[in-house]
Amino acid sequence: MFKKKFSASEWQKDVECTGKGNKTSNAIRDRKPCGAKINLTINDVFTTHNLDYAGKKPIHFTFKCPNCGSKTDLNDKELPREVKKVRIFKTEESVDKEKTKHTLDENENDM
Ligand SMILES: [Zn+2]
């Protein structure tokens, strides 16, 4: 039996808007995580960096809630390696740009 080869572009995950790991940046923008359930696709994932006391920069994989704009860190362990590999160079800005582009073609997907 062959297991279907994992394709990063087909990755999806149901997550909750909790603001985890982004309390500071959410507060600056005056946003409270709304708790919405979001069906995440690979196009929603970007990376954020936190400076720690040693000046190292741990990378977090993060998404921005389409309802309230809060950012929530994803659990690294639940992200497939393939997804991380594709999204590791993405920033919040580049995702916003992609979204604007996609919204023009995907209006029929609105709930
Ligand atoms: Zn939200």
C-alpha cells in the first residue's frame, strides 16, 4: 500500500484565534483575539521573530485572523516540515499582499 505523497499546497488545519505568542503586537494594534475557528491553509502562514535576552531570534510560524486581525502563533510540532520549508521566508507583509491579490479571484468563496 502506498501512502499518498504529502503535498504542502494541500495542507489545511483548523485553528483558533487565541493571540498566542503575540500579545504585545496585538495590544499595540488594539486588537483582542476573537476566538474564531479558522480553516488555515498554507497561504495563511508566515513567520515572526522574537528577540530573546541572548539576542537570538527564535522563529514562530504565525497566522493573522481574517475576522479581527489578531496574530496567533502556531504549534511548531503540528506543522509539517514541508509547510515550514515553504513558508519560512514569508512575512506578514508578503502574506497581506498575496491575500489582496487572491481576494480578487476568490470572492465566490466568501461564507
Ligand atoms: Zn480573531
